[in-house]
Amino acid sequence: MALSDVDVQKQIKHMMAFIEQEANEKVEEIDAKAEEEFNIEKGRLVQTQRLKIMEYYEKKEKQIEQQKKIQMSTMRNQARLTVLRARDDLISELLNDAKLGLGRLVEDPEVYQELLDKLVLQALLRLLEPTVIVRCRPQDVLLVEAAVQRAIPEYVLASRKPVQVRLDAEAHLAANAAGGVEVYSSDQRIKVSNTLESRLELSAQQKMPEIRTALFGANANRKFFL
């Protein structure tokens, strides 16, 4: 039985409605999938950027912490150098005061004579030369001559060797020297400096650990002791 035009039109409309509904559902499905993918991608990008930002600030934080450590280390070193300079200045001041005190030492003839006796004898025993030359301050010539006369027999007794001592009348210690003697071998290639300044400097070097401990206390970082 043939369909009428009305029936045909109805079927066409019905088919078009069905197709349109299918299309709408497909569009909605595509939109939903696109929205889902968009949200997933957006979440991924946000997470990626968040991790990058966190990494950036963690790096900056480490850089700041490192700079802080460097600055603290620099400040500690500067403070330590300042303290060391202050300590060295104090020790230098004490040594200068000690050098000034040498001038008072020679003012007592008996004390100074006894000291010259020891300084001359010590120099002879250190040189162990058959002939030596002695130099001193011009004002000490008589005292040194007396010291030499007393030192020679003690030297011979200790070394069992003879010695000739010549007092150098042409060359003397510096005018500003505190006192003491310089003793040379006959060819003047070997020298023993027993001036008061040299003895003070030698004593200061030997006693420096004790001086520092007395002034500043024991070194907390020191691990080994002689």
C-alpha cells in the first residue's frame, strides 16, 4: 500500500528529529569530553607551573641561605682578624714597654755588670772560636772589658780551649742600643748577637705561647700540646 504525501512528510520529519537528537547528543558528548580534556590539561599545566614556581622559590631560598652563610662566615673572619690584630697590637705594646724597661736595667751597674758577664761567656761558648771580636756601646767599654776578663777563665774551664778576645775600638753598637754585646768570629762571618734587644726578642719568641695564654686565656681550638 503506497504512502501518502502526508505520511512521507511525517516520516521525514520523524527521521530529521531523530537525526537532530542524535546530533545534539553527539555534540553534548563532544562538549563534555572536550571540557573534561580541557580540565585535565588545565590541571596538568597548573600543577606543572606550580612545581616550577616551587622549584624556583626553593632554589632562591637555597641561594639566600648560601649567601647568608657566606656573609656570616665573612663577618666571623673579619671579627676574628680584628681580635687578632688587637691582640698583636697589645703584645707589641707590651714588648715596646719591655724595651723601654731595658734602659732602666742598665742604670744599675752591679746588675748590668753581672748580665754582661753572662752574655759575653754565653757568646764565647756558642762560637767556640780561638779568636773573637767583641762590640759594645762606647759607654760600656770598661764594663765589657771586665766581663771579658771574667769570662775567659770560665770559657777555658768549660771548653778546654784557649781563646783570644779583642774589643773592637772602631765599631760599636748603634747609639740607640739598650746594651749588651755582639761577638764575631775573627773573620766576622759568624756573629752572636747578645744585645739586650736581641735577647728580649728571643725570650719573647720562646715565651710567646705562655704570654698569650696569660693575656688571653687558653686557646679552646688547640688540640696538641708539647
